[in-house]
Amino acid sequence: MTEIRGRAVVKGRAEGEALVADAMLSFWGEVDPVSGEVIAVGHPLQGQSLAGRVLVIRSTKGSSATPMVLNLAKLEGKAPAAFVNVEVDGLAALGCIVNGIPMMTDLEQDPFASIRTGDHVVVDADQGLICVMVKQESGGPIG
Amino acid sequence: MELTTGQQDILSGGAGPYLAQCMRWLVDWGEVMGARRLIPVDNVHALLPVPNLMARGASAATISRYVEGLREACRHKTAPQCVCTVHTAFVTLDELDVPENDPEQVRMQREISDMAAAAGFIPTFTCAPYLVGNVPLLGEICAWTESSAVVYANSILGARTTRHGNESAIAAALLGLVPEFGVLLDENRKGTLLVEVSAGLDSPTDWGALGYCAGKAAGLGIPVFSGVGRPTQDEAKQLCAALATSGGVTMCHIAGVTPEAPTLEAAFHGGQPEAAVSFSDESLRQTYASLRNHTGDEIDSVILGCPHASIREIAEIASLLRGKRVAEGVRLWVDTARGTRGGADAMGYTKVIEDAGGRILCDTCPTNMRMPARRIVTHGFKQAHYARGIVGAEVIVAETGPCIRAALAGRWLGDD
């Protein structure tokens, strides 16, 4: 388990499987709030579900309807569990505040190097701490 | 954040639970974004859409909870000093015989529209409020939704607005306040990225290409363009829309052109850019190519007016369509604000476009409606970018002239 300190943007504690991409994402137009999936063509997360995930991306971008889509996704049970963003777009911060989703930034380590998709991540924004449990590689016998 | 006694009282419920919640949104948002106080806001562009189509398949409980939130907002009055206009909806309030214009959703949107009007909102239902009379002055404090309009207001008009979402804009409208952070403060309006332009820009769509390329490089930063002349209003509209599509740009400067950038040095507040990129004729060509994923030439949709068309664009479209006929099986949409459509009706442009088989669509746009299409030609980079995912269509982004030629022929004929 790795512990990484960071700055809380929106307080709270949540955990889930990490979904990681060094990319920006607009919720309106690039995320379907009902399926929770990324629908943006050519996006590194295209086809992935955000539901219950710890979303590790550079930042949100694009549409001002990001908080609205996050709200609808939350009502549908398809919102991310937490946001870990390198930069803070005010729209993600607003969406997280309104929907009670913890958000952290300014990690002491590069999140794209220290967190991988599938890792189990606890985001404790109350303590300014992220715990990463590396995904156990499953599969057949070695060799 | 330091609150006045009056603000504290609203936060504690002195003006009722809904306004307390609005104050809580603004205070919490301000605190995480580094604001020290709330300041008066003069101008709001709010997002009040009934979301059925965008949330297709959502439970009745989700829709009803969301719409009840809109109703609650509209039971209060907007702040007296505040101009409050309204962003696009996901349906048109006109009669339109397509399954996407679901009568139940239209009924709910009309109800919200009437309630909003009674609350003090002007139900413009447009993504380009600056084309229908909401034109803030230099330095005017705004709370605008619509990412493209935010960039336009800050950059082209010199007004000041952060990127607002639905809750913050509603709270700003009802309380007449916004948290003071980001580009509301002088020091946060300096450029971060220098974009040296050597490409020849000959149309609004070319300016959209510049914005789409620069937005990707700028991220959440402030690009500064050098080497370009003064854009027309339609060109500026495309630039701003594309910047906030590929990136999360709040404002830009055009050296020697926009109000806060009389010189390149002024755009960077006397400092150095954090980074620099160039935009050549080759970049222009590549940017168009990056948003063309068509696998054939037959087309079924042509979408013009993203962001909503100006009266000048509608006049141009009418002149290209006069006496001609859109090909069988092609839907030609010209999206615009109801206010602009009124002008187009009065000047005869609407009739010319309708006689040619086109249609003027108000309050929304085909992508917002998730209007099915297989292959779309559009002059807007924003439309092209989002339609690929929302509609699942192939797209071709092109200047207005080639878009119209494709509409008449029923197939993509190329740029020239």
C-alpha cells in the first residue's frame, strides 16, 4: 500500500477502483450520465465506466454543464466516487461540492506514475491523504 | 471567506432553506477556489434545461428530482440589478415533428420557461447571449454558463466571468452575488501560452480550427494569439467555442485586438509566457483533418449555427440557398436564438431557407437533442467534436460554403 499526501479541494472520504488517464474530460458531451460511460470518440477513456471509480485525470474541460451531468449521474448511481485531478477546473469543484464527491489535487507524487487503472484507491480528503493498493495481477500460472 | 452580516444571515436560513443552500454553494465554491469574499454580480446567463433527452434512459425519479430543482429555483426572484438570460434547452419550444422533440419534455420546458420568466429571467434559450442583446460592458461582473460564451465575454468584450455551472449561476441570479476568484481578479487575466499564428485564416471555421488546436495546448490556461488581425464577430465566436471544447479555457487575448491586450507585452502583464506553440498553414490543415472521420461521401445532416447563428450568418446562408433545393434525405439545420429568428423572419431569410428545404431551429441544436444522424457536415468545430460522441455520427467540419454545397448535392464534394 502506498500513501500519497495531497491537498483537499472538496472534503470527504471515498474509495473505489482507479480510472487513470493523463487527459482532460468534459462531462457534458463526453460522458453519458445514465450509463456512466465516456462517449468521447478517440478519448483514452472512451467506453470506460466512471461509476464508483476514483477518476484520476489532468482536469475537466469543455462544457459548463459538467456539474449538471455529474448531478444526473449521481442521481442515477453512476457518478465517480472521487476526483483526483492535477489541475482544478472550477466546474469540477462545483460539481463535487454540490454532489458531495471528494476531490483532491497537488499530490506529492505524479498521480499518473503512482496510480494505475484498476488499483484500489482510498481518497481521504479530510486527512489530505490517498492510499493506493496496487491491483493484484490475476490470470494463469506464471511462465 | 469573510461574509457580511446579511450574507451570514442568508446562509443561516434567514431567507429560507433554498436561498441558504444557494449561499452555501457560493461560499463553499468560493472557499475551495480561493475567494476571500462575495461581490455583486450584474449579469447572469443561467442553465435551466429539462434534461430528459440528454439523460435518455434515466429513471423517472432522476428526471423528476432534477426538474423539481429547476422549479424550486424559479419560485424565487432574480436580484433586481441583474440581467439574467437563459442558456439553450434540450428541446425546441416550437412545433417540430421529430421524435426527439418529446411532447412531455416540451411541456415541462415550457412550464420552466414560464416560471423562469416570472422569476425575472429572460428566456433567450441560446448559447450566444451576446448576439441577442446580453452584451456586458468592459469590466462587468458576470456569472455565465456556456463555456463558449464565457470565453467570448471575457476575451472579446472584456467582461469578467468564471466558468459557471447550473447551480452557481442560479445562486448568483437569486442572490446577486458571486465568489471573487479566478479571472474576476486582474492578476489572473494574464496570458499563459503564446500562440504564434502564421496560418492564413479566411473564415470563421478557420478561426475555429485555431481555437481547437490552441485549446488543446492551453488546457485551463490563457492563450495569447499573435500574428493575426481582427476577427469578425462570427470568427471570434468560433474561436471562443473551440477553445472551450478541446480545452477548459476561460479567456484568451489577441495581441493588438482584444480590449485587455493592446500589445503582446500587455497580454502577458509584462511577464513571459509559460509556453509557446505555433499555428501554421499545415497546423490548420491537420486540425480540420483531425475532425473528419467520414468513411464515405453520402451525407444526411448539415448543421449550421454552432454556436447559435448570427443574423449575418443567416443572411449568408439564405443568399447561398436562394432559389435552390436541399437534396432529398438531407436535413439542413440552422440553429439560432429565437430573438435572431425573429429578425430573420422579418427580413425574409427564414422563408428563403425554408423554401430551399432547410429549417431554422431555435432554443437548442440537433446535437443537444441527440437527433440521429449518420454523417454530419458542420461549420462548427464544437458541434463536430461533440456530435461524434453524443450522436455517434461521422463528421466533416468545413466552411459554410462547402457545407451548403454538400446540402444541395446530398454528398460531400470537398472544400473547393
